[in-house]
Amino acid sequence: MALLKTPLNAVHRSLGAKMVDFGGWDMPVEYRGVLDEHRAVRHGVGLFDVSHMGELDVRGPQALDLVQHVTVNDAAKLKLGQAQYSALLYGHGGFVDDILVHKVADEHYFLCVNASNQDKDYEHIAANNHFNATVENAGPRFAQLAIQGPLATGVAQKLTDINLAPIKRYHFVDGHFGGAPARIARTGYTGEDGWEIYAAPEHAVRLWNEILTAGKSVEIIPCGLGARNTLRMESAMPLYGHEIHASITPWEAGLDWIVKLDKGDFLGREALVKQKQQGITRKLAGFEVKGRGIARDGYEILANGAGLGWVTSGGPAPALNKNIGMCFLPLSLAGPGNAIEISVRGRGVEAVTIAMPFYKRAR
Amino acid sequence: MYPDNYRYTKEHEWVHVENGIGTIGITDHAQHELGDIVFVEVPKVGTHVEQGKTFAVVESVKAASEIFAPVSGEVIESNEALAATPELLNSDAHSAGWIAKIKLSVPEEIDRLLSPTDYQAYLGEG
């Protein structure tokens, strides 16, 4: 099958980006280099094309009931213009996906989902739609640009009449951005302040160029998926297929805070209640490599030669100047301060479990 | 860009042979493809390496890549500067970013490697 392309594909190529197949999408992994792009977002501002991300629209008199049924967080708590991090689970308690739920109107919720999960998520929600609500796979109607970094708000403000400063983190407004109708959300996947702009694909190229122009004085640079990954990893944000997937539950992934057992019944609740009573045996942990080496996704964690768990994401943390990662470990070892050994190409490399997130922005 | 007196592999290593000693590194093309290099695992002195077999590992921010020995022989020196400054592979792949020196055990192996002209033609095909 041919790779899917965002409306900015030709722009990325003209900028000399290295392109990769990311879950079936032809996406830029880096332009100038991952380290420069990472630094730009930590200290200034960077621009990402995240149009591959999926969008689902849930509408109708029972839109909330459907959202409540398929997600773990309490969407009833959302105010208009508010967003929340949540997840879709299977009945057995494993992840279908992690998502952002936006309350657009009383009868309209907008879900931002992972690119490669978009069709699966749509089918999952549609199959569980026993409510007076409709679900639309709205991905084709949206391009998405992420402006991220401590200087992001100043750049975004140049392109809209809406006063952005009072909009809190995990809130959004619908309005005009660069002259185009857009959803302007103070969200992101970098651990920094920033904005995610949803607009129709036909505006994507112009908005991209206008954002780069607006950010020129603060040296904004385009950033690829390479930096997006190192940024989210430093901030210990989960990535589907790594920290979370169908065989992992929210308790195991350390995402207890998004599960609201008291909100009423929802898909996966029964399994979660049961697992909570029985107790989990493994848990996601953060680690820092102490020896010489970089722990990569899939590497084994060893104790006396026996396998204890596996690395879910690992690599250099550019802002911290060390090699870090996340891994699944037996519960007794998952707390901070435990010595572990990671098998790097057959060689045991010392590491120690540490608290997450690894990086936290100054507020 | 690609020195005349070096020989190259299709896996993007170079070797510069002088007096039976081959200095080995990765090509400028390779460093560009890998992106920011953050870690290099150099071979231990005294190790015997074989042409075409893994003898070092270069890690970018994104991934680890095995480096294959362009010639067989014994490692007589490895570039210790890379431990502190792996980015030398990005900034100076063909000189300061050398990885190891090997005393050639099968000098005629060099004849199977690519000339700079052939290597660049090979890059052009890609």
C-alpha cells in the first residue's frame, strides 16, 4: 500500500527533511537534526506537522453517554472548551489507544487519537455505540500543527485575535487562526507549553508558512517525529505500542490518575476492578543508565541472568544529558532507587530506576 | 568529499590503508543518514575482526547501527576520543571521526572494495 501523506508532504521534502514510514504515513523524522530540534522546543519554540493524528467526532443527544462508555476518564467533568487525557480500553482492561477528549458542545465531543489507531478506534467506538449518538472518522477533515515550547504562545498570538494568555493548559477555543477556521488547543506531546491547531487540510501549507514567519524573530524551527519522541520520552508520556497496548492495563502503565472507577460503568471497568483487588504484578518504571550504553526499545532487563522485564522506550535525554528510558518490571522493583541490569547487545549494563517524569518544565 | 586514497563499502564504511594498517570509519553519507551521533562502541584493542562482520556500533539519537569491518585483521588502536565526543563522526567522519585501526591480515581484501568514483556512483544510484 502506498504511504499516506499529510498536506505538508511536499513542504517537508522541500525543506530537506528525512522522511520515514511512520505507521503507514510518510512523515518527517528530522530537518536540521533531532538534538537541535529538541533544544528548540525546550528553550524556544518548534513547529510540528502532526496531521497524521486521527480525529473522531462524537455527536448527538447521547454523545456524552457514548464517550463515558468507551473511555476511562470522567468526560462528564469537562466544561465547554476543556480537554482531558483519557484512554479507550477493551473489555479485558488492555488499551485500544490513549486519546484526548475535547468537549466542543453538550452534544459534541472531539477525540484526538493516534494516527495508526484511527480506523481501529473508530471501529471500536462504532461497535460499542448503543446510544443515540453518531461517530465520524473525521481525520480527513483535519490537518494538525503543533507549536511547542516556552515561546509558543507569543508566536501563536501573532496569528489570532483571540487572547491566548487566559486559555489554560488542556483548554481550547474555536476561532480563526491565520485567517482560517481552526480549533486552537493548549495541548501537546512535548512536556512544554504549546498549542495544537486543528484546521482544514487546504489551509495547512499556508498556516505552516505563516507560523514559521511569525516565529522567525524567536528562531522557530520545523521539528520532526524524532524530536517529538525524545521530548515525550523525557516527559515520560506514554506512546501507544510501547508503554501501552492491548496487553497492558492502566494500573500497570501507571495511569491510575486517568481512570475514574466512580463515574459509572465503562468498557474495561470490571477487569480493572478485578485487577485492582488482585493487585498487579508488573509496573512501568523509569530508569537512568549508569553504565556505558543506551537502552533501546525491546531490550531485556536482567537479574542474575534471568529476564525480569523489557524496555518500552529508551534513548538519550538531550535536555538531561543522560540515557534514560521506561520499562516494565516486577512490582517490587518498579519504585525508584532499584539497581537493574539491561542487556545491551548481550552485555549487561547497569541502570537504576528513577522517578518519572524525567524532565519537568519550569512554571 | 570522498578522499581518493580511501576505499569504501556499500555499507558506507571507509578504510585508508598505509603500511599494512587500515584506519576505518563511516562515510559522510552514513553520518548524514544516521543524524546526531550520541554514542560509539569501539572495538577493544587486540580483537580480531573479519571483513563484513560487525566490529563497532554507532548510535544516533534514534537508533543503534552496526558497523561492519571493511577488512580483516587485528585491532591495534581504537579512537578513545569518541567516548567523550561521539559527534566527531558527524563533524569529521573521514578524519577525526575514525573508529579503529586494524593491522590487515588479508591485504588483498582491499581489492574487493569500492573506489571513491564507484562509491559515489553507488550513492547516486540510491
